[in-house]
Amino acid sequence: MDIDRLRVQWDASADTFDAEPDHGLSIPKVREAWLRLLRSLLPDPPARVADLGCGTGSVAILLAENQYDVVGVDFSARMIEHARAKVTANSRAAFHVGDASAPRLDEFTFDVVFARHVVWTLTDPVSALERWVRLLRPGGRLVLVEGLWHEGAGLRAERLVSLVLPLASQITVYPLPDAALWGREINDERYALVAIPDESESAIPQ
């Protein structure tokens, strides 16, 4: 995969990225649906969250507005520009340009590693997931939102479970068919996976 070309493509899409209801979260009903979902999957604030592949930062900003401490990472500088433009003076969100699959973040400092529609794009998801687990404090959790969309792109839930299983003994998959999350009715597979790694797994050697 040509990473530079992919970065250019994401930079080019940044200006229109938020047009999708679940990207921009500008429609109140959609925003409220995502907040309900996230509150049900994440520990209570002020948990510390790493939002990897954060795009324009809509989820990170939503969490920060609800007292979570959030760091967003995306390899598209243009996406990060849009994310930073959403940050208010008292926001608990910070954004950095970087590789979501190998984020340069301090290990064992996050309660949650969150990624939405990212794992399916990775060339080496196993290595990325191992790195993500190393970011978690003991008792922390991975929260991954993925899907297999009608055009054929994406990742089935059972495949993601198989990727995460070597890293965590507690894995739960939640189907996400609610039209309010997406701004429209859907007929494909969308879900959230929550995994709590064993403490021994969070110390995987590099």
C-alpha cells in the first residue's frame, strides 16, 4: 500500500468528511445516539481515552464535552486541522498527527483505546492491536466500532473477534442496527466490540 498516496486521499476528503451524519455528528438525534452508545461502552468520566484514527475528531470532541480526557491521533494532517478547529477553550481533547496503527503515546496511560472504522483498513492489524493493548492501564478496555458494509468493504465481527482473542479473555460484541446512529436505515453489518485484556497481555513485549 502506498501510504503517501493514501494520506493524500484522506487529506483531500477532509473538507467533506463531516457531511456523513455519523462522521460530523451535527444532527442532534445522531449525536445523542452516539453519546448514549459511548456512555454504555466506556467507563465513567473522567476516563482517559485514546481515539485512534480520529478523523475530524467528532467522537473525541463529543467525549471531551462530557468530561472525558481524550487524545486523538490521525495520519491526515488535514483531518487533524478540522479536529483542532472544533476544540473549545475548556475542552479536554488534544489532537496529534500520527500513525494510528503505531501511535507515539505513553504506554499504560489510557483507560480506553477507541477506534472507529479503522481496523479493517490496517495492513497488519495484529501488530496494531498489540500496540494498542500496551497503551492500556490495568483493567482498561479496547472499544472498536467496525462493520461489513453493503459494498463489500469492512470486517465481519467474527473476524475481528479472532484478531482480538489472543489479547483478551473478555470480549463482547454489540450489534449496532439503530438507524439513529447512522442517520438512515441500514441493511449491513455494524457493531461495536469491547475487549478487556488480561493484565499480563497489557505488558506484551515489543
